[in-house]
Amino acid sequence: MNADAEMPARAGAVPLLEETLAEVRAAVAACFAAAGAIAVESDEYGHHRAREYENAVALLKMSAELGIAIARIKGEFNQNINVVRSEKPLRTRRRGEA
């Protein structure tokens, strides 16, 4: 299959991914609401509340991946710049040097 034939199929995937992203947002909100509704008395060590927060974080990570997939399909460009420090010391100017 050539690249031109793939573009309509990819473009058709965007609404589905965006719908899924909206569902993930709702699930994250539900996790936070559930964590907030847990009574401290019934969750003595905070495990249940922590698990709800862990679920929300996992969903947020997945939503980031969905966002990246949508951006790639739409052809948006990202550029990451990595700065690497050399172990060689830099030359410093002495007083009076231009």
C-alpha cells in the first residue's frame, strides 16, 4: 500500500482517537472524584485512595500517547533538542581580554 492510500485511513482514525481521548479524560475525572470520596476512616493506610490516584496517572500517561498519535497523524512536527555537556573545560577570559 502506498503512502497516498494510507492518508485517508489515517485521517479516519483521528476522530476515533479524539473520542477515546475524551473518554479517558472522563475516566481520569472519575478516578479523582473516587479518590476524593473515600472516607479517611475506611481507608486507614490510604491504599485505596493511592490506587485511585495511580489509576488516574496511568490514564494520563495513556492520554499523552493518544495526543502524540493524533499529532503524528495530522502531520504536526515536533523537534526535541538534547544538550550534551562536554567534559572538556571551557576557556575563560582573563581580565583585560576582549
